[in-house]
Amino acid sequence: MNNYRQIAQKYLFSPVTLSFLIPVMLMTAYFAGRGMTPFGSSTILTVDLGQQYLDYFIQFKHTVLSDPSAFFYSFSSGIGGDMVGEWSYYLMSPFNLLFLLASTKTMPIWILVVTVLKIGLAGFSMALLIKKMNWLSGYWILIFAINYPLSAWFIANDLNLLWLDTAAIFPLLILSLERLLAHKGSGAFLAMLVATIITNYYIAWMVGLFLFLYVPFRLLDGQIKNRLKIVFTLVKSGILSIFLTAWLWLPTYAQLKMGKTTHNSTWLFKFDNNPLLLFLKLMPGSFDFDQMQTGQANFLVAPLILIALWAFFASKKFLLREKLMAALILVILILATTFAPLILLFHGGQYPVWYPARFSFLISFFLIVLAAKGFQPNWQPSLFARTFYLVAVLALTIWGSSQLLKVSYLDKNALLGFLFGYLLTILILIVMDGNQVKMLLLLIVTTGYLIFNAGKTLNHLSYLTKATYEAGVTRLTAVSKAATKHDNSWYRISQGLSRTYNDGFSANFKAGSHFSSLLPATTAQFYQNIGQIEGDSKIAYDNGTTITDSLLAFKYFIQTTGHLNTSSAYLKQSNRPDYDQQKTVASGKNWALKENPTALSLAYAASNQALTTPLSVRYPLVNQANLLASLAGQSDQQLLYREPFQILKTENLTTTADLTGGTIQKVNKHKKAVLTLAYTPTTNDSYYLNIGGAINLDSVDLRLNGELLTQSSSYDHTVALNLNTNKKDQPQILTITLNDGADSRYLDDFAIYYFDQQAVNQDLAKLKQHSLTIKNANSRKISGTIVTTANQPLIMTSIPAASGWQAKVDGKVVKTKTVLQGLIAIPTTPGKHHVTLTYTPPLLVPGLFLSMLTALLIAAYASFKKNRRQALRRG
């Protein structure tokens, strides 16, 4: 029995183990209290976790278990895109292996499990660092360590699972660095650097910058010897870690060069937010939805940590130069949350879109390290320190109370929690001696303060209900299964309504929308050129036409039937009345799968005229007509016509003489205003409302014959909204209503157009005659046969142009061309050809070679050293 007690005391109830278990239990208890599945009817899904990351986790499972080629490329990301870079950013956590046990329905449960495990790992690694460095002993380790996993950064970013791994293992990286500084070997440091880079290169960049500050700070320690040798070893380890991970970050860098880094940020010497408001971030619950978008850094820790900082800076154990360097590091880190050049530096030269100061876990970490180094169980703040903290806390509380109506996240309970948390901590430090009662009281106050912050913070967010989530994924899964059962060929599916932009991942079909931080700029530009939605790292195939659907191989369309609650379960998308009369191949609850009879194959024979298709920046319908006509070898063919409209009535509006390119403005800004237009279709073709990028549809309703039209407003370029089909000689009434918040609107390129559908169908039928017969296909390789002719010698594809694609025709490599700045085309000679298209991520092969060569050299050197030691022993 005594042995069991000793084992339990040593392992289960040790400070290091409890530093893992307590955060896990506290966060699990909170999630259970909020009724998150499996504990209730809610889920842990919120914001990007529910709208983006979850779909990636399902894609992770599909890739590992069903299609390893999807690690390199996927046709479910928009109309196709590189995946190595996306895995590098979203999916390299070893915890993701747990998702292999999940089904699509149970994925939110497993996400909750992974979330609390990552938070627990952060507590474990922090406790291990404090223990191994002998900064504290006993359960004092626990009191300080739990501040890291329960700090404001981890709580506010618990939904950003992709960042948590690197932050969680960061203390282990510092521990391995400390071992190197103590001349105990560099192997662990190299291994932790590699793990840091692999788990998330973005957060690894921030960690690397911190090391450039932390290493000089530690080298100022008078007890560290052979500094030059240490610096050499650090540089060597850094270079080796970069080489060992080149297989991942080099192709990622190539993708960043094609996407995110094309957006330049201006480096100005200015403050991007008010530095004084950082003081309010010391208050519990100082995070909400507004802060998530454009707020200050999250670095809150318990009062004990900030008070114990005094112990470090007042201690005679540390040299003055160490204290000055520590202070400088804190100043730099805090400035980097508000001063523009440092913000850009820490975020890789790009302003973060939402979730500001993504590196601020480094502030919390360094505060905890300094406090742990300086604190002693019997330490008491001096009279000056007590006065300073009392005055500062009271002043902040009074100032905070004056900001209650100005700052959305503050309330009286937060102020009282802040005040009593600090006053109790100071009182315990002053009154109690360094005994177990003092330790227990400080543990209670610290834990209470941290979980109070966690509760208030997370209560500011809303979460997706289990029923809503399951309704969306059940519908998508049913549609995908029905489509596969009906048709096993290669095709894409467009959507009349979607759950997220990454539905293709979650339901395993080739989609047209995507949401990714690594979205290629060329794909986004191509979507603009054809009138689809593009913006904020998202593309959405919302405004398809018969032409784009057919040329891009969208063979099926998911049409909504019946009534759906679109407010929370789905993304609202545009109308597609052109599918109303098309064949239904499958149906289910609130959905029907419609077939596009004119859809082309992934590749088909076309005219060389496509290579010189004229491009109009502002008129996507013109681009579509030009592209189809050129592909069909009739570049002078007219396919697009304009339909005039007339003003029937205006209410509370003044208008310019010509509405197209004119302005409508309210007379009385406090009332709604309505513009009523009329037009009568002269054919049964599809009619489209051309909407210029300068028309802001926020607070604007568009209605056709009284029915509300849905059109995404997240774009700044021209789109075309499908109004009606088969309405020849039937008068149509179009109304534009300016609601509150919309005083005027500039009607940029506002006009109605229609395609000559008969001519369009004839051109598509001509292109369909010589389609690629696909023999073999996976996510990165397509092969098949095709017949080209003298009039159609060009093999046109609907694959996005990217440098990683290689084309072989009859076994010989052929240089590809790009059509309309977006799609791959392959020039050939007339005849029957065997075609193979293969995607290899740019720089992947050089990266693999460099990593493998580095690994072999390290292994060879280690073997040489081992043999040399053995020889010396024998000699």
C-alpha cells in the first residue's frame, strides 16, 4: 500500500502532473457547464474553428486513410490548389491523429478533447521547465505553471487549435536551450527546434524572434561559460533545424510567394492601437468578438506573477545587466503589440486578419519565467512595493470604471474580480509566512482568478449548436454520397447553399469555394475575372452561369428545396433559377441534386484562339462570353446582350439621369428608400444583374417580383446575379431598398444582361465532342486519352494554372500555357494523344533532398563520434 502511495505522490499528484491535470479538468468542467457535446446540445465550434478548421480536420482523416495524394493537391479547395502549404499551417499537429477516430458527426467531441489536451500539455511543459531549472520546488511549481495554459492568450485562442501546439511545447524548447547553455548537449535543442517549425511555421517565426532576445539575456548570466562555443552551437542547431524541415517549409514558402506575400503592408512608424488600453487587458474577461477582430494583445496572468516580478527585479541574486535586459525584452514584446513596425515584424511582414498580437503568449511566458526565477516561498513585498501595487491596482480600477461604457468587454464584475484578486494576493503575501497554508491560499486565489478570466472570456463568444452543425453536415454527406452513387466520373459540384467555404473537405467532393490563409493570388484573380466572390482569404463560387459551370466541369448543382433556417446553419448564396427546369438526379430533405447537361470534362479539345482571349477587368460576363467564343474558334461571335430597364417609381430618393454609373440618395436619411425598376425579357434565356464592385450591398435589399434575392457582399469587384430564366414577355419588377445605414449608393456598372443560350449551347456541344477520357485519376495526377483536330488542337483544362503542374503528351513533357490568366492549356498537334498531368509542389523535391542529406550527414557524424569514443576507450 505504501508503494502505491509513493507512486501516486511521485507521479499522479506531482506538481508537474497536476499542472497538466488541473487545466484539463478546469477547462473540461467549463465546457461541460456550457453544455458542449458530449455534455449537452452545444458544440465547441465557434468562428474559424467551426467555419474553417473543422473541415481541414475531416480532410486530414480522408487524406491519411483514403487518399495520401491529397497531401500534395486537392480539387476540393476551390477548383484546385496546393495542399503541402496548407498542411504546414493547419494540419501538422500530432494531436490530429486523434481525429482518425472521429466521424464527421462526432468531430466536435474530438476537437474538444484535443483542445483540453493541448492546454494541459502547455501546463505540463511549463511545470517541467520550472522544476528542471530549480527555480521553484514542491507545489509552488504548480501555482506558477498553471498560469501559462490558463493565461489569456490560450483562453482567447483555444479555438485556434493550429497555433496551440507550438506555444504548448515552447517551454520544452527553452528547457532544451537551457541544457545547451549548461553544456549538456545540443541534441534536445535541435529536436525541439525541428518540432517547433513543423507544428506551425508561423508561430515558429515568432518563437525564433523571441530566441534572438532570450539568448543574449541568458548569456549575460555570469555563471555561463564558453559563450562563443555556445553561440556557435546555437547557430549550428538553428541552421540544421532549418535544413531538416526544408521538405515542409520550402514548398510552403513557394505557396506564400504566390499568395499571402503578394499583399504588401506599409511599414510606418506609428501606433496601431492605443497603448494605454493594454492596462485594461489585465482585467479578467478582457476579450470578446470585437477584440477578436481589432483589439489589443491577450497576456493576462494571475496577480501573483506580476507581483512576483518585483522579487526578480529587486533580488541581488541577479546582475543589473540581466535585469536591464529582461526589462528591455518586456518593453520590446509589449511595444510589438501596438507599434506598427514591430507588429509587422512579429507577424512575418503581414498584418494579421483578426486575432491581433498572435505572439502574446511570449509575454505571459516571460512574465512567468521572471517571476519564478525571483520568487521565494518566504518572500514578502517591501513597503514600497506594497504601496506601489496598492496604488496601481486602485488607480486601474477607478480608471477601468470610467471606461465601462467605452470598452465592450469590461463590466463591474470584471473590475471587482481584478481588484479583489490583487488585494487578496498582496494580503496573503504580507500576512502569511512561507508555509503550506500560504501556498494553498495562493493556489486557490491564482486558480480562481484564472478560471474566472476563462469563464468571462469564453462567455463573450457564441457557439454552434449540435443540431445546427449536424443538420449541415448530414445534408452535405447525403448529397455527396448520392452524387457518387449516381456518377463515378470526374466532375465538380456547385452549391446553392453551403455550410462553410470548405464544404468540399468535409463532404469529400470537388467544390468551388475555399477559405485559406494560403490562397493563391492567381486563383483569387481568376475568380474576379469570371465574376465569382473573392476576398479576405476566401473564394466562393456563388455566381455561376451556364458558361462557367460547363467550362469548369460543374456537372451538378445542389439546389435548396423547402425552408431552411439560413441565419446560422448556412452561408447565403446567390440565386440559380437556371437550374429549376434541369433534371433532378437525387434528392433528400431540403435538397435536390440537379444535373448540368452541358458540363464539359476536366479537359477537352479547343481552338488556339483561347490563348489570346481578351480580358476585361470590370466585366466578367464579357470575359465569359469571350472565353467561350474563343475556345469554340469564333472569337468574333456575339453571345452577350444588354436588356434595358425603366424606372417605375422612387420613394424617398433622388436619382441621377442615367442609373448605370449614377447615384441614388435618400432624401430623408431616417427612413428607408426604394427604387423600383422594370424590364421585360425578350427571350427565355437567363438574365443577369451586373453589380459593380463599388456597389455596397450592406443594408441594401434586392427583390425581384417581391422575392428577396441573396447575394454575398464580401467582394470589391463586379459580379453578376442570376435574376430569372424562361420568363419571355413576362414583366419583371426589380426593387432596391436602402435600409438604415445606407444613405446613398453608387450604381457602378449597374445593368441587366443575358446570354444567347442557343448559341452558348452550340459552342459547348462543339467543345464536348472531343473530351478527355480519364483512365486514371487521384488528387495530384490525371491521365487519359483525347483526340484533337486541326480546328481544335489545344487541350483546354479547368485546372488552375500553377507552377507545380507538369504535362506530358504521348510521354513527352510539353510546356503548358495559361488562358484568361487562370487555367492550364496544353498545345498539341491534331490526332489522338495520351495525356498525363502531374502536380508536384514547387520546391518540394529540393526541400526533400536538402532534409534527407542533412539527416544523413548528422547520422554519419554521430556514428563517427561514437566510433571515435569507442576507439579512445580501447586505446
